[in-house]
Amino acid sequence: MPKIYIGGIGSQFTELQLAELVAIHGEILTVKIVYDRTTKKAKGFGFVEMRSPQAAQQAVDALNGATIGKREIRAALVAETKDQHPASPSESRPVAIKAKRKRKVAYQPISKTHPVKS
């Protein structure tokens, strides 16, 4: 599924507002606005995942360079990585099983063949 980066949105912009902005171009699967961990304020950008590549490209073409209020919106398609699509069971790599190691003994057992010197 194609993912769109949308930057230049205000810190008060909500995920619902972002979804409404993009929904006129096609079906949306997910919407995510990125927040600062310490201040809990929006960083001014987010991501929208759409069902079809054609709708995503149409949204990028329409939104890139558009203005909302006094802000200019930047929109671009995000390059897909292998991590975004989990491998099917037939394509998965074999998992290495760790062998149990023998526990180390903190003491040496007393040997019966060598008498202990007193």
C-alpha cells in the first residue's frame, strides 16, 4: 500500500483533519501524525497510507505546494522498504535454534582418587 508523507501542517492539526484533507482523493487505510515525545505536540508532519497507488499519486499532485492558512503543504510518496511487507511463511528464513550451554560449576567436586592433604 502506498504511503504519503505530508509536511508543513500546523502543530494543532489533528489526524481527523489530515484524513479529511486526503480522503477526497481516494480510500485511506491509516493516518499518523508524528508527535514530540517530551512536549506531546505535533511535529508538523504525518503519514497517510492509501489503498491504491493512483489515488496516492493524485493526492500528492493535489497537495504538494498547496496552502492551508499561511502554511505551504509538502507532499511526497514514501519509498517502500522490505520491512513494510512481512514475508509470507514460505518466504521466511529459517530461525536458528540456540543450543543450551552446559552450566558452569562454581566449585570443583572432590576427587576420590586423590586424597586431600591435611
